[in-house]
Amino acid sequence: MFQVYGGGTTVMAAAALAEGIGPSDEHPESPDVGEIFEYHGKERITTYDYFDGAFRHFCYSEEDDWTIPEEFRFHQNYILADSHFLPSPARRDVPGQYEYNESATTAIKQELLEKRAVMINVLADSSEPQSTTGEKTKYISDNWAHYTWDYGESNHVVTIIGWDDAYPKENFLAEHQPPADGAWLAKNSWGSAEEGFPSYGRGNWGIENEEGRHTGYFWISYYDHSLSDPVSLELQIAPTPQSTDQLDYFQPNSVNSQSYDEPVSMANVFRADHSKTIRAICAMTAAENTSVHYRIYLLQDAYQTPEDGLMAAEGSADFDDAGYHRIPVSEICVQKDQYFSVVVTLTRQDGSCDIIMPRSGGFADVDKQTAIVNERESYLQQDGQWQDYKAIVDSKMSELGPSGAGDWFNLSYDNFPIKVFSDRAAADVKLKLSHGDKPLSMLEGYDTDRYKLQLTGSSTFDVGDPSIVWQLLPGSEEIVETEPKNQGTMLDVTAKAPGTAMLSVTAEGIGTTLLPIEVSPGGHLDFITVVALDSAYTGQEITPFVMVYSGSFFLTEGVHYQLQYYDNILCGLARVEATGIGSCADPDASGPLVDYFAIVPNSPEITALTAQNGEIRLSVADLSDTGADGYEAQYRRKGSEEWVSAPFAACHTDLVISGLAAGEYEVQVCAFVDNTSASAPEEDQTVAYGSYGDICSVIVP
């Protein structure tokens, strides 16, 4: 705030106007403005204080309420169309000695001939000459002729409105006269008696008019040692209320740039806070005779660079002078929350390229400005590669230390000075695409999908019947082919090759939506699983349900693959193999996909069950020819919940259970196969049990 409150520079003034804000009519009788833009607070509080070289009453209190009503906050009659950063009349040679720059004087005169006043920085040691202050002044004479004859930084800005090559050098202070005649007629803001606040004061400053009233104008020598950074502005009538997108919020007091011999570009990425129509951009140049080449992209949400999307506009403009330049572009509709970027390349006449790097240095906390550069905001392209500008800024700041070069000086970098000017849409209407759940694949039967277009957003905005245009971005036509349906509200997309295609759909007057389309390679079998893990012996081949996948696709037997079974009749561990056919055949595969499943015995029949002298004797039907490895009998005293196991080998069909107390017992039997020695993955090497047969009862005497 200090740099704005305490004064500014010509570059700061141009930077403020470049944000898309501009002056408004201050006349209290203006029909569209009225009293609201008079310079006074709500309570009209004034204080008697020292201001502009004297004590006076027109200093308004900082305690007053200066709030502007909401309906007038963004009112403006004019906006910046172009700015011209001219060469400085005063410059320094290598030893630091003053040099007069004749070309700068010529450039300023040319601007005045174009009816453009020129702001310029100057060093002023006093607001008034000796005749009014009673004290000896250093630079300004009693006849309002100013000449800074020694070295010093400028501390004030005035406006040049004319010149006189014959203005006598003798009109300046006698002890310090310029080397030759010639002076600028400049307008100051100190104490004119011809205008109201802020330049009125006591009305005693500047050249007197025919009526003897001070005008606020004065003369300043061509050869003033402090004249620097002259800037002229071109304003145009403001359009309807516009929206400004920008990432640089510094008020820079000078232009900082870096020149490269090879092509370089800078870019800003923005996210639309509402639906809008882009109509112009602003780019800054740092040198004379610079060409600005721009490209505007509508980006996909997952962008990695500022070119990850559809190029919506491209163009060039040439500028004779450095400065902020407003460049009209073809209308581009942007939807709410959509990302878009502006890529700018600045090329000088000699072929070198510039990068504008806004930065600000402040002493302690007096005039410090701090900027925040976030990831995925600004990008720098060098050697054909994009780099996030935050990484560059972080690297530069780390070289300076944690406090930006020390406790006494603070340095901060801002995003690139690229801005976008838009008209806000009547409503936030957006395009939405819906399509099938399965992604596209080269697999047979899965290579076509249908995309449907929907409009979402405000229901009060009548979008009518907009024309719909589907478009594949360059290179995408090799991945998919498209066919509009239903008057363009639907699109059939057919896969042609594996890869990522980028699809855009544009609705006239609403905008463009981007959608990446992934086409999986397909053709390869990735995973197989048997759904029925245990199958009962039937004496016939067992073929349980098998699922085979390629990526997320469930494939079809006989279309994408064929199955072959091994050891799938007798009880034991069976194997199933899936081999790709047709487009699913993989010449690089080491073999077919393999899975295992167990075939278990049926429930064995208890053919005899007797009991005597504390023993139970039972017999079961012989299942050895089915591949069963053994049986397991379970028994328990009736009324108990815990079974006792008694296994026996398949080569025996009889079992004796002894040592039992007298009472009634329950008995059941199942058969099993032992797969622990099978040539299969460890997780399949288990003992697989069939089901138990009926529970039989027996009484032990």
C-alpha cells in the first residue's frame, strides 16, 4: 500500500490501468455518475494538516468512510487501449555520469504531436520556489523553471503537454543553468487556482495566467538529470462492464525483462470464475519494435502444460514502443470453472526473445510488496520444454535466503503480466458429456461408445437451439473415428488404435468442452479366475464357469479366447488354460493364462453301522476309483455340539472306533483328496473335502 499511498511512478500508473480499470467522469452533474464521484468521504471530515508543502484544510481524514456504493465500484468511462514506454531523456554511461538522450526528446515530441500527453518521473526537492517559501530552493526558479542538475532518484511524476526549443536557459536558477535552451511545458498536481481538488490547495503554484491565477503548469529543462521513464497512454471508451483475469498484482515501478537468443515463451493459466466471452488480452513488451505472438488454449482439467487442450485463437501484433498493450482477439466462449491459457512470445527486431519478470524490491517494511506464485499458474517454455514458473521463482528466492536478500531489503517475484478481458455471460450454462461405463478398447465388441451432450446451469437462460460442432484435436483422428448422430447432440466414437484422443464439442454461444478418450490396447489376456472353486465328481468332464479379463473388460469365450481343461474328470486338482484368439492373441506371451480348481468326491454312503463293547463299527462304499484319497468319519455323543474326527485311507472301507462310553452316538462321513503334492501354485496345494453324508445314529451298549 505504501507505494500507492505515498506516491508512484509512470510505470506504476500504466500497470494500474492495464488491469482493465480506468478513469470515470468526476463531474457532479454528470447524468450517469452524479455526486457519488466527488472526492469526499461519507462524513466529509477534514483536518488541518501539512500537505503539499503547507498547512491547509483540504486533507481529508483517513478516519472517514470512503466506501463507494456497490453499483459504482467498477464504473469507468475509459480503459487503457495502449501504452508507450519511451526512452529516458537522462541516462547514465558506464562510469555513471549523466548523458543527454536526444532520441528520447524526439520520441516525446512525437507523442505530443499524436495528441498524447507524456507522464515522466522527475526529482523535485521542493514544491514551491524561493519567492513563495522564503527559503533557498535547489532546482526551481521564481519563474517556475525546473532543472535538476545533480544526480538523484526521481521522487515525483508530472505530465508533459508541450515544448519550446527556444525556452531560454537563463530562466533557470542562475547558479545552475542547463547547457542549452529548450524546455518541456509540464502539468503538475500542486496548488492550481484553476481547478478544484486535488490540485487546488492555496492556489499559488505554477505559471500565472492572464488573470494572474496560478495554473499548476511549469517548465522543465530538456537536460534535467532526473527525467526518466516517460510513458504516454491511449484510452478508449469503456465497453460494457468487463471481467479481467490476471495473476500479476504488483504495482511495478520499472520494467524487468530477460532477453534470450533462442525462442522462449511465457504463459498464464486461468480458471473462469463465471461463463464469459474473451474479447481481448493484454501483453507487456520491454523493448522497441517488438512483435507479440499469442495463442489462446481451452485446456483439459488435468492439463500438464498450457498447451494441453484446444487452440482457440492465434495471432500477432507489432508495437513500436515498449509498454502494456491491449490486443483484440476473436471471440472465445469460456464456461464457468474451465481452465484456459494465454501463451505469449515476444520477439525483438534482432530476433531475440524477451521474458517479462515482474519483481519488486522494498527496504525493510516501508514499501515492500509480496507476491505469491502458485503451481500450475505461470509457465516458461525454453528449448521446447515447459517449466512451471513457481519452480524458477523458488530457485531464485532460495539463492537470496529466507528473507529475500536480508532484513533490510526484500525482493519478490510476481506472475507474468498477461491479462484477459472478457464480457460476462448472461448465465453460467455449461456443456456436459455422458457416455457408457466401459472405456474404449481394441477388443472385438468393445470398440464403440456413444457420447451424449447435455446443457446444465441456469434454467432461466434460454440457450435456444445452438449449433453443435464435434472436433477431434490434431493427432486424435489416428486413435478414434467419430460420427455425429441426432442432429449433433450425440456422437458415436469408434476405436482405431490404442492411445489417448482429445475430443471437443462446441455449442454456439456457450463454449467448448474437452474430453480425453483413452483407448486401451486390448487383444491381450490379463487375468483368469474360476468362479466355482470346488466342483463335485460326476464321472464326466468338469467345466466350471471361468472369467477372463483384458484390463477392465470381461471377455467372451469363443470370441476373445478359448479354454482347454486338464485332469478335470477324477477327484483332485484340475487345470484350465485360456489362450487368446483373433485380435486377442499375444505373440509375446510366455504361455496361456492358467488357473486351478478342485474336483471333490461325492458324499460316501455308510453301508453298515453297528456297535458293541464300547465300539462303533462302520463300512462305506468304495470311492477309490473316483480318485478319492481317503475318508473322514466324525462322531459325537448325542446332545453334544463338538464332533470328533477319525480319518482313514481310501484303500479301506471299514473303520472301528473304540473306547466309547455307553450311550447314543451320531456318525457322519465325507471323502477327501490330498492335493499338497500337486504341481501347482502353493495356494492351490490344499486338502479338499467333499460334503458329509447323512447323519446316522447308533447306541453303544
